Amino acid sequence: MLFDTHVHLNADQFMEDREETIQRAFDAGVNYMVVVGFDRKTIPLAIEIAEQNETIYAAVGWHPVDSIDMTDEDLAWIEELSSHPKVVAIGEMGLDYHWDKSPKEIQKEVFRKQIQLAKKVKMPIIIHNREATEDIIEILQEEDAQAVGGIMHCYNDSVDYVQACLDMNFYISLGGPVTFKNAKEPKEVAAQVPLDRLLVETDAPFLAPHPNRGKRNEPAYVKLVAEKIAELREMPLEEISKTTTKNACKLFGIEQL
């Protein structure tokens, strides 16, 4: 039993074989998934996929790279969609300093607005962080994000920041990079995060785990992530799978089947 807490089945890369991809995931033991929508195109499709599959859910938010494109109408739309029975989180949101499409100050403003919205609708948030850790932690603290908590999605930072995230009621989610041969930090994090705050994900179609690195990722591969974490923690795969699924269901308010 596995829970892929962050997958983009709504991406163009799955346009030709989405149903087959979903079936491969179920066949691999991936019982649950959250499809993340992050702009005008991907949000409706995330909800549509969730509506068509009993154990697939959706998250709705606005990606920081595209912050400059978000309008007040978009924010109101996300708030409206948050009441949909298959929507379980707001996001992904955050800061991305790698790309320069959206100025940092606009990213921060949009990030704060989405945190405030999540608190208003009482839903957890999914954080995208690229080269912006200290600013993200500062904003989460200033906006009292611990009131709703959420996920540090595809955590790829130093173990030094983990405690600050845990203190704000966040879970640490690990994806494909934990399997990469030279990825020292994700491995350290995987070994040290408290088991009751650990999640697994793929971020498919991106960041495929070893030995599929460089190819299209898909939710069935979340098992490779769980296997690596089990190895690093010297624990049975079954226990990692069971506990991370329980953690995700608790966070998202999903009743396990």
C-alpha cells in the first residue's frame, strides 16, 4: 500500500496513456494519489482525474514560476474549488528563484495570499521550494502557516532545515532524488525525519528515480522511492509503505479504505 502524494497526471506527457499509467500504478501497489494542479490549464484536469478515480484526489494552487500571471479572479476560483469533495490541499505554492519569469516580490505576494486562503478554508498546503529555503521558512512563520500545516514537497534541502519545518506542522515528502547515487542530503533527511512526518511522492512526469533517471517518471515508481528509504532506515518496505500512507491520509483527511 503506497500513497503518491504529488503527481502531475494532468501533464501533457500523460496525454496519450493516462489510464494505462494509472493502472500500472494501481498494479504496483499505489493505492492513493494526489494530482496537483498549478495553473488555469492543469487545475480543471486534476479535478477531472480525481472525479474519475475513487482513490485519486486533487490539490489546487498556483505555481510560483507563474505568479506574475495569477489574478484576483484566479485566487477566488481556487477558493471556490477548495470546497470540491475531491480537493484535499491548496498548492503547489511557494518560491522558485531558479527561473526568472516572476519577480521575487510578486512570488512572495502570491505565496502569502495562498497561505491566507488555505487558512481561511482550513486546508493543508503543498510547498514548492527551489533555491529559496530561508525566505520560504520566514514567510511560513510570518503567516502562521502552522495553523494548517502541509507538505514540503520533494524536499531536497539540508537536514538543518528539517526541524524548522516540523515545528510548523509540516511533513517532509521525498521523491526520486533520494535514489540518486550522489544525492547526499536527501539520503540524510530520509534517515533522520521522524517516521510519523514522512511522505513519499514521484512529482511525475519529472524526477524519475534510479534506475529510470532521465526518463518519464510515473506514479508506479513511487515504490522505488519507498524501497530506498526502507534501505536507508534499515526497515521493512511494508512498514515504510504502511506508515507513509497513514501519514498522508491523516494530513489530507482521507479515510483509508
